[in-house]
Amino acid sequence: MRIELFILPFNIGLWFILVYCVARCIIWFRDLSRPDKLRLQRGFFGRAFVQSLREIFMESLLHRNIFRVNPVLGYMHMSLAFGWFLLIVFGTIEADIFGDSHLNPPHKAIFFRFYHPEPASGRVEIFFTFLMDLILAFILSGLLLAIIKRFRSKIAGLKKSARHTFTDRVALVSLWMIFPSRLLAESFTSAQYGSGGFLTGNLGAILVAIMPAQQMAIPFWWLYSISLGTFFILLPRTRYLHIPVELFLIFMRNSGIRTGDRSGTFSDVGIHSCSSCGICLNSCQMALSAGVTHMQPLYLHKEIRESREINGVAFNCLMCGRCEEICPVGLETTAIRMIQRREPLTGNDMLGIWKGFMRQAGATGNGKEIPANGFTDVSGTNGTSFSYLKKTPGRKSKVAFFAGCMTHLTPSVIRAMESIFREAGIDYTFIDREKGVCCGRPLMLAGQEKEARELINHNSFLIGESEARILVTPCPICYKVFSESYYSGLEVMHHSQYIDSLITSGRLRLKYTGRSVVWHDPCELGRGSGVYDEPRNVLRHIAQLCKSLEEKEMGLCCGGSLGNFKSGREVRRRITEDAAAILVSSGASTIATGCPLCKKTFTPASEIPVRDIAELVTDAFYTVSNASFVADLEPATMNIEK
Amino acid sequence: MNRFGFTITKGRLIDYDANDHSLAEIVMEQEPSLALCIACGCCGATCTAGGHTGFSLRRINLSLKRGENDTLRQEIARCMLCGKCTMLCPMGVNTRNIILTVRNTLKVLDGYAY
């Protein structure tokens, strides 16, 4: 048995990456909480395992999700992943059938043509030679596409291409080198023995005319092996780590493990499964409209992987969730970002501040030790931030109405809702008519869970005291936190849902106004809470509904989002203008929305009027007396208690 | 001074030399739009927390720029980050980032407590 020296780089790389992956998986498994460990064990012997295999085939090899987003990009990923997989599988089978012995070590299959250069004899062997060449041609076609895409990303339909680190680029080059060097090595060896398939045989015949095959073959086998070895060795430090880790992620997800509240193993696995494909970058309004291209999930994940300071990145995001909707790996990008926001400041953040402003104390070592977990409480002397809030319960009623901070900035929405209640003859109690308290969602988005919980407790008390069965809010931000984080037990409804139920039950009779409207899906209502149909039902009832270019799951953010703490007015203005332009291009005469924040943000940027769904509904009343223009004259604070 | 019958009232004394401006510098670096504030008071007028207490972002900015970090430490926790002030600010000051930066920086400073 010949042992060739050139197999060494490949073998070193292969064993290194195998040991690394196994060790990593063991560490991740060890870090899992006990219930999650049990889930994983149960999943291994249950349906989850079969499901995972199917998903791994569809996503990790065929890249079905990328195909959906972009067929050219999908083909590129599929040819490299699926092609390489086929090459390994059929290469192993080929080596097993036609090699010297069965159950060969991996290098026998990878360098099969070197060990077995003789011309194929028999139909099966000829077929295999043909098949292997076909697969190689398949991979090379994808590789060609990848190289073109790297230099001209528009061809692959990408407006923005992801930036990669130096290590990533070295790994990328070694990945690119693998297949052409294999092609040339096989061609030269084939030329030497007069064997080979349609690709390697013919190419070899051409090359041998200008180059000496015998001398050229070995260097290219070396190159092939070195490319493989380099790629494997660099893998843990690059984005290509997603190749092995994604398999583990899919299995964990199918076993029922979800991105939790604290930075757990699953989000860590998710961060390492990010392939930096750049699809999130191409759906992000921060990048497309405002040209901010450093905070998208792929960069956040990279910064976390390399444990750099992420404060500026984590908080500079609209949290609209478009990237999560489109991510081919299915990462919960907003949840991962929320975990980063919630994390106590890391050592790196503190060093960043120290470096700039307090060099002396840091240098002399007079500073105290950094506390490992938590910091001294900054929430004032009382221990709680909002102890100043007084709990004064209001009137009791079946229906509670919570306007929210932003709705108080758009009093016309409150007036419209009040006239709708009156028109439908509903008795209700206004929870935050005066001295309202924030719902807690903005604090949650800032990662200040403890403070948010105080506000939630305060509001929960008031809502509980009202003894209401239904809580109606015209603000999607409030709606999301009410339905997710309040343990109140009552039915939470966005006002569009409530109006829809009033129409269905016949309590509210509306006429068709005939005006054309386009519905803007607020992020927190649409992607955030999955409410798409009810507002559309209401609008179809009273007006002609136009379709927007980007709607439902891919609806645009208005730019006013409370999720973003870092972006200033200019960035927001550009996002708002682009989003408004797309809504206006639908041809409607009015933009309808269900979010006071969106309404307020869009109004200065839109050429056509922006109205809340409740305002449009008041226009469609049969009885004139209750219509919104009358309601407009009434003071907002007027009490309608009977 | 005493000849004219004037004395300095201790409570009204703002000693710019003694006060610690490092916090203001950090915030100014991380959120430069703070410099745009004209102290018009729109933020305070609309403030949700201001409806319950004397809290106002305008006052936060004032004590921040004066370097009165103890007052700031007491006041800053009252903000609910609801964002109404950002919507109303005529100068486009990114108010919520000021609050967030002050809170996070205070955490760091108090953690070190030098």
C-alpha cells in the first residue's frame, strides 16, 4: 500500500475538524438545561430525528429557502453543498467497489483517481467515472457563479454584499481552490494513463499537449490536499463553521428547543450557524434606505463570535423582524438580539469606556475588581425605579380601553375609538385617560426587564381592578406586550380586531365609503403578533383595499420604531420616505394603519393622507351625529360615563 | 463681597470645577445630537413619567451638562423610555439614547466606584 506524503494536509485538517466538532457539540450539550437535555435525548429516538434528517437534506444540502428568496443564489449554494455531498458519497462508494479493499480510510476516496488511475473497465465503472465528472462539473458551475458574484454581486440579485474578515477570505479562497485543483489533478493523472471521464479525460488530453502530465499531476494533488486541509483548519474561526453547526441547530430545533430568555446554548448554536449569506442585509431597511450596513444580524453574530464590543450594534436596530422572516437558516434574529440587549455590560464594553475617559484609574490598578455578575443598583434610593406611581383604580366595566403613550400623541385616534364605542353602544373604562403609564415594551426593548416588570405590574393592577374581560388597545406596541408579557387572563385585542368583531357580531353597522386605501402593516402587529387579516377585513368592509408591493410578512417599518436607540432623525427620515413612497405607489388615496406611531411618522413624509383604521371607520358610520368630525369638536377628556 | 451684603447660597451653587464631567463627555460622544438641545421643554411637556413626578428630560440634560451626577443618578431611573419626547423634539435629539447611555454608563461607573 502506497502512502503518499500529500495526503497529510488533508488528513490533519479532517481529523482536526472532526475532533473539534465533536468536542464542541459535547460542550454545548453539557451546557443545556436539564429539560432541554431530555428533549434532545427524546428527540434522538423519536420523530425529531427523522424530521431533522429531512430538513437537513432540504435546507443544508438543497438550500430550498435560499431558492425561494433568490434562485440564482440558491443554485450557487446548492451546487456547492449538494454537489460536494454527492462527490463524497459517490466517491466513497466508488472507492469501496473499485478500490483495493473495502472500508477505506477517507483519503482513499478523496484521492481515488490517484490510487486508481487505470482506464475504467466494465460498464459500471465507466458509469461511475462519468458520474463523478458530472458532479464535479455541477460544482464547478456553482463555483463560477460564486466567483462572479463576489466581484459583481448584482448578477446574483443582491443589492448589498456582505463584508467578510481576512480569515473568512482566506478560507473562501481555499474553498474555491479545492475543486479546480481536483479537476486539474485528476486531468493530469488521467492524461498520464489515458483514462478519465468526459471532463477530466478530455481536459487531460488537451493539457498534455502543452504540459508534461507526469510532472504536473503531483503538485496539483498537493494543492488539492492543502486547500482541503487549510479549509478544515480555518473552519472554526470562520463563517464556514455554520456547515457542521447548522446540522446540530436543526436537530435541536426539531427536538423543541427554542431561543430562550437568557443567553443559552441554543442562541449560541444559532449564532454559530449564521452563514453570513447576506440575505438579511438585503432585506434590512437600515441598509437599503439609510445605508447603515454594520448592524445587521450577520454582523451582530460575527461580533458576538469574536467577542467584540456589541453595544452599538445590538441597540442600532429597528427590531422590525424582516430579517427573521427571510433568514434561510431560520434563526430567531430578533430574539438573539434581545438577549444581547439584556446581557449585563461585558468586560469589553467597560474597557471601551475606560480606555477613552478614565485611563489613569485603569492604568494604576486602583479601580475595584469588576463584579462578575450584576452591578450596584442605579434605580435610586428606594430600590425600585417607579415607586412614585400611585395606584388609583378607575371605573369597572366589561371592556377596558388602554390608549398607550403614542396614542396620546394622536388624540384623533382616541376620539375615533370613543365614538366607535358610543356608536356600538359599548360601555367601557378608559384605563389611562389621565396619568397613564407606559406599557413596558420600550423598556423591554432596551433590555431593562426588571424596570419593565414594574410597569407591567402597575398596569396589571389597574386592568385587574377594572374587572374587564376584554382589553382593547389601538397601539400595536402595547398589544404585543399585553398579549405576551402580561399574565392577566383577559382577552387582549388590537382595536382593528375589536372593530372586526363588532362588525361580525352586527353591533357596528358601516357603509361602504368607496375610497381606496392601502393597509400598512405595523411591525409589532404584523410580524410581531401575526395580525394580518382582521384589519384587512374591516377595510374591505368600508373601502376599496389596494395591495402594497411589500406587505404582510415583508411589510415595511415606518422608521419610527422604538426598537432603535442609536439611529438619529436623518436615518429614520430616509427609511420613512422610502416606506411611504412604496405605500403611495399602490395607487391608493389614503394610507391606513393601526399604529399611532406609524401614523405620526408617516404623516410628514407621505403625499397622501395617513389615517388610523378607527378614524376611517368613524367616517363610515350611518348615523351622522357620531361621525368623527363631530367627535373632533369634543374635548378628548370628556367623560361619557352613563 | 460681604461688604455689599451678598452671600452665595450653597444650594444654588454650581461648581463646574468640582463636578465630574466624564459622564457628560461619554454621552456627548455616544449621542452627539445632545448638543442640539435648545431646552425648549417639549420633552418635559409630553413626558409620561413627567405626569407623575417632576421628571423632565430637559432637567436631565441640564444636570448632565453641569456634571451633577448625584442628581442624575436619582432622576434617570424614572424614565419609561416610551419615546414621546423623541417624537416631539423639534431639534431631532435622540433622547432615548441619552437616557440609555447615562443608565449604562452609570452602571459601569458604580460598578467600578473609584
